[in-house]
Amino acid sequence: MDPLILLDPEAAMAESMEKILELLEEKKYFMARDELLKYNDADIAEMFEELLEEPERLERTIVVYRLLPKAVSVEVFSYLPSDDQLKIVDGITDKELSYIIAELDFDDKIDILEELPANLVDKILEKTPKDERRLINTFLNYPDNCAGSLMTPDYISLEKEWTVERAMQHIKDVGMDAETVYTCYVKDTGRKLIGIVSLSTLVVTDSNRRIMDIMRTDYVCVNVYDDQEDVSEDFKKYGFLAMPVVDKEHRLVGIITVDDILDVIEEENTEDIERMAGIIDWEDSDKEYLDMSVWQHVLNRLPWLLILMVAYVFTGMIITSFEAKLSQIICLVSYMPMLMGTGGNTGSQAATLIIRGLAMDEVETSDALRILWKEVRIGFVIGLILSAFNFARVCWLDGNGPMIALTVCSAMLFIVIFAKILGSMIPLLVKKVKLDPALIANPAISSISDAVALSIYFAMAAVFLGL
């Protein structure tokens, strides 16, 4: 391997991409392929993502893909996102596609078949062995977001009467086709799961001992119809590399591996962030940014902006009601944006941390009083520090009197405390009524805190300045 790739992979890939683009322009496809083959499969897939972005070089990119060694082409295909996989599918022959589908791991095979047009899926299934075709159809019928859609049937199963020696021989025989060899699953009659055995246990155990004597029966499993987000929580909780999936009769139907769960966690986190910002709709939560039309983006974002606009109407009414008093001490107006912005920012900080804590099971709604007491103290300390800085600014830099500074700084203290309370309690309240806290958008919290911040500010002005 090139020393530059080892020392600085990113620089090497960037240099190779420039070279590959030049070779494509010159139609030197074999040389472009050889440049790609300097890297591992995941890196090649990343480079193909970039190559497939531009429609004008799509045809030439497909030519290079078809020149890859068959084993490499399958692995690269499995790493590509679904939209790029479809571009590849459109540019290769049915025979090449059938080979790729046949060689893919079963869970990857199901993922790509779900994306392909129905007529193409039918063609592929026609050439698939009957038993595998039946299994594929079963997996394709599971709902998109359940455990069944994530699992693979490529696991190692053992029988309880086997000896360790026979089990090890079985692993050697079928291990290359299994998704993982680190955990084996023990089934009883009727395919019922009765225990698990780790490879490490088999390796260190006497070869004459029976599987039933060393298997663990205190395993954790999930139901085939469990929501994928619940499954990801189980993976995070227990730290497993794989987890068995059973049906309602406790029959083992497949396993889910951690690499598939990592994709789910990424999808769920992205969805939560987008919903917190009010930029996606439920129906569009599985669509990528570029896949959605301009009109869809408008429809998803506009309702939130209308709600926030109405909230700011109340803020404007508060300012109007104090307009005459503000005109007496006009310098108070200059501090309003700072106070409103600080309140919104501190409230958003608290909301983000609590929503994350709820998502990661670090906090529960029953912790509300403890969270409230902690956020009040945090807000008090932050408010004091910010107020101290602002007191110096108002008096020394702006040249205003101490009563003006006291008005601004006391308002700052109470605004920060209130914003911390608001930001931490609203997600807990929403969770309590069985709704998703991620739906409470940070901009909405900011708009509420703005109205309250102005009310507090003008109240402090009335106390200290007699307005």
C-alpha cells in the first residue's frame, strides 16, 4: 500500500480522486479502476459516492464499477447508500445484478430488494432457489421499522445434545456464511430458542462436554415486531454485538447485529434533531434532504414559523404597552436583544440536554423535581456571572448609572433562571403525556422565553427606576 495512504489517508484519497477524475475524462477506465483498488472496500464506496454525484460522469463511473473484481464490487455495493445503489442497478445488466444480490449478506440483500422496482425484484426472485425465495418474501413482508426488517437468518445454531467438539466442527463448516461466529444459538425442537453459547466459552471448554451443560439461559432477546428504536435501546443498554429475534412462540427467526443497529441509531438521532427544529413531517422522516421537493420543505417548515410568528405578536404587544415608559429612558431599549437572546439560548441548552437525557434513558419524568432544583441552581450561578459582566459593561463601557445597570442585571438573573426552568420542564411534561419531547422545537422555547424575558425586564424597570 502507498505510504501516503498510511500516513495521511484523507490527503491520499483527495489526491486519488483528482487522478481518477482525470482518468475518467480521458476514458482510461482500467487505470481508474487500479487507482481505486489501492483502497479498502469502504473507502472505495466513499469515492464512488462522490463520483456518482455528477450526472455527466455517471455513465463512465458505472463502466469503472463494472471493471471491479466481483468480490470487491459486491462489498462496495453493500456500503453505498440506497440512492447510489439504484444508480448502479440502472447501469448494469440483470446478470450482474443477480450476482451481486446473490453474494450480498442476507440483511443487505433485503435492504436493496426493498428499494428496487417490483418488476426487477420479481426477475431476481425467479432465479433464486425456492427455499431462499420463500425466506426473502417473509422478510420483505415485515414492517419497515420493526426488528424483523433488521434481522438476518445467517446465524450459527447448535443442538443441546451436541458435544463441544461437534459444535466447533459445525462452526468451521458454516462459519464463513454466518453474520457472526462469536455467539451461537441453541435451539430445541420446533426451533425454540433455549440458550446461547459464546465462541470463547466453546474454545476454553473440554471437547467432550455437552452444549446443554455450558449454554446460558439468561439471554436477552427481542420480538420480531418490536420497534427498531426499542431494539437499539437494548443494544445500548447491554452492549451486545448481536441479539436473537424470536416470534410470539419464542421460535428463533433471526439475529440482529450491531452494525445494523448503528444505522438505526444514526437515523433516529437525525430524525430527532430535525423534529426538534421543526423541519420534517412524520411522513417525510425517512427521506433525505435532497430527496424532498422544495414544496415539501415549505410545508414542513411553514407551520412552525407561523406558530412562532404568532408568539412574537405577543412579544410585540408587550413592547408596545411599555413604549411610553421606554421613551423616558431610551437606553433600556438597547439591552432588550441581549436579554431576549440570552434567555432563548439558555432555555435551548437546557431543553437539548433533557431531550438527550430522555432519549438515552439517563433521566425519567419522575426525576422532575431533582432536575428542577439542579437547573435553578445552574441558572442562578450562570445568571450571577453574566450579570456581573453586564454590570461592568453598563456602567463603565456604556456610561449609564448604577440603577440602569441594576435593572439590566437583575432582569438577566431572573430571565436565565426562568429559561432554565422552562427548557428543562417542558420536555418532561410532554414526555409525561406520552408525546415525543423532540417535537418541542427549540425555537418555540425561545419565543416563549422572549415574551417572559421582556415582562421580567419591564418589571425590574418598574422596581428600580419607578417606570
